[in-house]
Amino acid sequence: MVLQIKDIHKQYKTGDFVQKALDGVTLNLRDNEFVAILGPSGSGKTTLLNIIGGLDRYDSGDLVINGTSTKQYRDRDWDSYRNHTIGFVFQSYNLIPHQSILANVELALTISGIPRSQRRQRARRALAQVGLGAHVHKKPNQLSGGQMQRVAIARALVNDPDIVLADEPTGALDSDTSVQIMDLLKEVARDRLVVMVTHNPDLAEQYATRIVNLRDGRIVDDSDPYIIDESEAAPAVHRTMGKASMSFGTAVALSFNNLKTKLARTILTSFAGSIGIIGIALILSVSTGVNNYITAIQRDTMTAYPISIDAKSWDLQSLLEESAANANGERTKDHKHDAVYADDSSFTQASTLTSSIAENNLTAFKQYLDDPDSEIQQYVGSNGIHYSYDVKFSVISRDPNGTLVNADGVDFGDDTGSMSSMMATKSGSMSSMSDVTAMQMSMVTGETDENAAPSSFGEIMPGESDSELISPVVTDNYKVVSGTWPAAQDEVVLVADQNNEIPLSTLYELGLLPASDYDDLMKRLDDGEKIDEQTIRLDYDQVLNQQLYLIPACDQYVRGDDGRYTYVGDDAERMGELIDNGTAMPLKIVGVVRPVEDADAANIDGSVGYTHALTDYLIDHTASSPVVTDQQANQNVNVLNGMTFSPSDDATKVADARTYVAGLGVTQKAQLAAGLMDEAAQSGMDMGVAGAAGGTAASEEMLAQQLDAYLATADDATFIHIYDEYVSTGDYDDNLSAFGVISRDAPSSIRIYCDSFEDKDGVSDAIDQYNADASEQDQITYVDYVGALMSSVTTIVNVITYVLIAFVAVSLVVSSIMIGIITYISVLERTKEIGILRAMGASKHNVSSVFNAETGMIGLCSGLIGVGVTLLLLIPGNAILHHFMGTNEVSGVLPVPGAVALVVLSVVLTLIGGIIPSKKAARQDPATALRTE
């Protein structure tokens, strides 16, 4: 090793003051000599030593090591140089107090990247060489001054450096110990260069092989100069001297040991850092509890109000636009006030009402919903999509007096009766929005659903799987007060309200009360009598023992000897025969249920609930019934009257008209004769029928006979006229509908259940997209009742969320600032340690890693403490929350992912907060840092 110091200059500036430390020092050092540098204070001894060791930078000149120039050295080159070439021995030992002496010695090897097993072995050997082999696990504060300096020498030698630099190695030792240390250094100098700075000329004279005197930054004396012939030496070149890098594990170990030695402060610091985390965790816990509560409310609300799409639906948007226009006066006609003008608003509004009824193609829409790849699937909630079908059936029973009663109005053949009767019997059945919509449709259009099921009967919402007849949503919102839930297609339940009451009309319709009382009640109602409140009580056993009979619409068409079918659904006697011959299906009332207190989704339509198993049975049974199979076998002829559907020629009309008249009874013929006579009187034609003046004087038999006589000689034009005016052959599809034929691909309504308002909005957007892609006749119109009722809830939730985020943001800022301050304090405290690490070759990045590891561990502790304290605070916190909110449904809960995220966030925040202090630590000047006390 040849070390050349060529014309080195170094000066320090403090404001305008300039201090020359070295002024043109030139010195060549041999590879195995013991050089002592002497001089008074301020002569530049330590500066020269630091420049040789790479701790300080020269301003000009060059430092050449074995032909390697250091002029172009960068920080990483100097780091490698110090780690591989230099070993430092300091006056104040400069050991890291929180590390064992073994770890202190290992540190240089660790920075060099030596494997753990090798560095342990080499460190133990180095300590044994200096006589400390039995003290490897002690901390520096457990050793004497001389022992600590021996550790420093072992650390300097462990990496087998070419140069050992000793700065006043005996300055803090007594005379005897100083001799021991000098003997050790003399031994070291036998095979390497040792440069020692000292104020003690006696030690220098006794142990050094060469003494160099400095004064005012210049060499004034050299006892054994080393002259190198520059002409023969090769020019110095730039070369690196290996690589130095501290592992992350070492950085963590250094930081962990430092934190462990200051355990109390570490705990307090971590707790202080956890305050922000505790605040965030408490906010998160409460917000999670509130969000869970809101989610539950949303789910319950969406269960009670699913997105319902009916085969016929109001175009609510059109109605709202029309109403808004009328309210704003936009439809006011602009005309003069010079005459009387007609106000046609009632007609235009009625036109708007009827034209706003939209027909939905649910067959095409069902195909879209059944596609697992459709966009809407991602928004469908846990209760899925349910399809409803308008199955058609009648339910009959016998009242306590044995009278046969009909569940669709008590009396057979009684369509509606008076308005008061209809309102009394039907208003109690309007249990769902769909029922209200259907009633409104019927009132506006005048259309009725022929052979429809009794309005008091409704299907119970099924579960997700086919085997689950009743959804948990239903069982969660209803309580069985007697009996059980239905478990088969022939079982039903009565649905009472929360007061355990069932509409009186339903009790009459199910035969639980005498039909005669019902007739008397309706008569009194029609007469305008006041009906007083009365208490009617039925035992559960009486209700559960009542026998009901269900007759599908298709079975209410009975085939005659002529092969035609006759409807008997309005004939009590014929319906009784269907019961007796086993055609009717016995229905068993197996239970009575009522909504639980504060039920959120009491969604059973009607007062009698049946399962989808009955719906499936009716669909399959109807499809294979005789009337349906016969009608499908001959799609051109009406199986009810034998006439052709929509005949295309006059001959068929004449033949069908003759068949129609021949099949009429006496009363029906008399009515036809009266109609023909009225037409003849108005037109002046002679029908040849007695009593032409209205036909009121003749008896029905006479009118029927005269009609037969007239038609016996009538021409084809007369029969064509009768066909066009009086014969209704019906329609093939209308017949199948009346028989109750249903395709599972064509539901009557679709209910889409969502779990949140956001998902509901997603479904609405998906339907809008579906409409954009569909043809005009396939577009879907529906009423968003939830959007109308609950439009403000999402806004409220968002406002709450934003407020919570603001609180969280403040807590995060405070935590980051505090961690930054704590890390900065740690940097100030460990400045000397920074200098030690840099002296052994640690890079700026390595130093930064040490403090990043420390802040990371503090952040980890803060996060864990914050989560733990939060969990403890939630115990009394929830009790307080329940007390003031008056409900146990809102409970603060810290979710596991949230807890993990908070711990990670704490670590990240501390790392962010420690960036500036760790960067400051990395930028510390090594020589200055070593002088810090």
C-alpha cells in the first residue's frame, strides 16, 4: 500500500471568515509503517487524518492510493474506500451504545456484504486478538475505557484494512492503559500502515517509526520522509475499490436495538403517534356501524320496494312532464278574450293518462336478465330476480251454514255489484303497489283480467334455490302466530296485520263467516246505512280447520256431448260438482302469520299466501288440460262455440251465424229478435215480426218463434249482418289466456331486488342502456317508487361520508407532523452514530434506511396500539352509543381489513413523516457528526 498526499489544500468558511486547515500538504506514506502526526491544536492534524480516511474532502490536490487517484471520487466511491481500505480508532471510542460489542465489530463486515456466519466468526476472532473474546455479548457501557478502545481497534481491524487511522487513541485513557493500547497499535503496524494523531510526543517517540510535525496547515518536519520518483511511477488513474452496502436487516436491527434501549420513550412515542390512528379507527368504527345500519336499511327498503316491471306499466315520466307543464301554465292557450272558448283540458289529460300506459315485452327482457354476462347482473342483490305469473284459478269453500262461497266476491256470478260494495270488499286487498297499479289500469282502460285469481291470494316470495319455497326475507319479517309455513303446493297461510286482523271481506270469501251475513251487510251498505264497528273473533283452530278448494281456470271449462266447452265458473251448482268429482284441489290453511314489530319488508300480497310450487303446478296442469290441448289442436276453431276465429269469407260467416242462432236459448233468441226489431224500426224495414214497436208486448217464446220463422227464409246478407253485429267468435290467444295458459318465458311482472340505492341506480342505468339498444316495441317502462320515496337518502349518506373524511384528513396531517418531529429528534440524538456508520463505509442511503426502519417500527407500534386501544374503547363507546341513540342496531365495529389498513397506513405515514429527517441524517457530514456529543 502506497499512499500519496499531493499538495492538499483545505479551508473552512464561516460567513466571511476563512480558516485554512491544510495549506499545500504533500506526504507519501509506506504500507507498513507507524506514522505519528504531531502539532499544536489547530495545526490541521485531524483534518489531514479525516482526508486520508475519506471522512472529509480536500479542496484541491490529490489523494492517490496505490496509483488510484481520488479526484473523481463520488460519495459511493468514498464509502467503498472507507469500508474496504480504512479502519478508524477514535479517542472517544465511538461505539454504538445500544449494540453489543460483537455487533459493533460486525458492523463493518455487514456493510461489506459479508454473510452472517462468516462475519460472526471474523468478529469473534478480532475480539479475541485484542483480548476480549470472553466479553462478546456485553454492551459498551459494561466495559472499561481501555476495553472499549480495544473494541474500537477490533472493529478497525475486522475488515482487514490497508490503513488504520487513530485519532488520539490514548487521549481518554490512563498511563497504564495507554501503554497497552500503544503496544497493540504497534503490533498492528507490522503488516499495515498506521497513522496516529497525538498530542503526546513521548508516546510518538517511543512507538512510532515516523513522526510528522504540522503547524498552521503545513508540514514543518518529517523524521523519515518517503520520496517517490514521479517520473518512473505510472500516472494515477480513477478506479473503484469495491462495493459497500448495508442490508435492510442490519438497518432494522440497528433501529430495533436503539428503540429497545429507550423502551419507555419508544412506548410513549408510539402511543403519541397512535392518537391519530385511534381517532381514525374510532371514526372508521362508528362509520362502519352506521354504514352497516344504512346498508341494512337499504337492503330492507329495496326488499320492500324492489324495482318492479309489469307487463303493463305507467309511463311516469310522461305523466310528470304533463303535470309539470299544466302546473307551470305552459299549456295555457293563447287566444283573444273576444268570445267563449272551449276548455278541452279534461279530454287532453284523459288522453295523456291512457296513452301513458306502456306495454312491456317481458319475454325479451327476461332473456336479457337470464344472461349471466348482462351488465345488470352486477347490481342484482342477494334476493335475486323474481318472476311473477298471473295464474288463473278460483277458490271456493263452504261457510258455517254449508253455503258454497267464492273467494272472488263471495257470491257466484257477482261481478262487482255496487260501487260501495266493491270498495268495501276490494280495498282491503290492495296490499301492494302492484295491486294499486293494476286497479288503476283497470279503472282507466275498462279492461279486466278474465278468470283472474282472487285478489286476496298472493304468492309468497321464494328463496334463491328451487327447493327453498319461502325466502328468509319473509320468515325474518313475519311471525308464525299459529301453525307453520307452507311446505307443499296445496298449503297456504293466512296473513294478518300487526294487530292480528284480516279484512272482513276476506273472512267471508273464505267461508269463515256466513254468506248470509255478507249479503245482509252489502244490502245495508247499498242502502247507505251506517255500519258500526264490531269485534268478530275466530279461534286459530277454526281458521286452520277451514277446507278450501282450488279449481284452475282451465278446469272450469266443461266439455259437452257436442264437443264444445262451457264455462261453469259462475255456476255454484256446477262448481260444487267439480268438488265432488275430485277435479278441485283441496287447499289446507296450515298457519296464520303476521308481520313482526317494525317489519321492514312485509311483502306478501293479499291475505292468503301460497308458494311458487302452486304456481308451477298450475302452469303445468293448465298446459296439459283437455280444453287447452283441444284448442291448440285446432287453432282456427273456437272450442267454446265451434265457430271459426276471424273467418275470411262470407260463406263461413253465414254458416257460423246459423250455428250461433241455433245454439241460442229462448231468452237469448228473444233478445236477438228485440235487437233486430229496433234496427228495423229505425231503418223502416219490415222484419215480419209481431210487436215490432220495441217488441215489449210479446212474450219471449213468441219472439223466439217469430225469429226462427223469419230466419228460416232470410238471405245470406241477414246472417252476415247478424254475424258482424251479434256474434263474437273471440280470439285464439284470448281463449288460451282465459283458460290460464302461461309461458314461463313471458312473466306478468319482474321484481329485481337490490341491496343498496347505488345498486338500484346501477339497475336503472342498465335498463336505460338496454332500452337504448332495444327496438322501440321491446323497450321497458317502469315506475321507480324507491327513487321517488328515498331520493334524498344517498345525498345524506354522502354528506356524512365527506364529513368523516374531513376528520380523518385532519388526524392524518397531525400524525404525519408529529412523527416527523419525533424522527427529527431521533436524528439529533443519533448524530454520532451516523458519523460512525459513515466512517465504516455506510452510504447516505444506508443511513436513511436506518432511520426509515426506525420510523417504520414506530409506525407499526403506533398502528397496533391504536387498533388495540380502539377495540377497548369500543366496549364502553358502544354502550354510550346505544344509550343516546335509543337502539342497539347501530354499533361501532372495526373491520379486520380496516384495522390492517390502519396499521399499514400508520407505517406509511410515519415513513412519509420521517422522509425529511432521514434525508437530513443522510446528508450529515461524517467528520462533523463524529465530533458531536
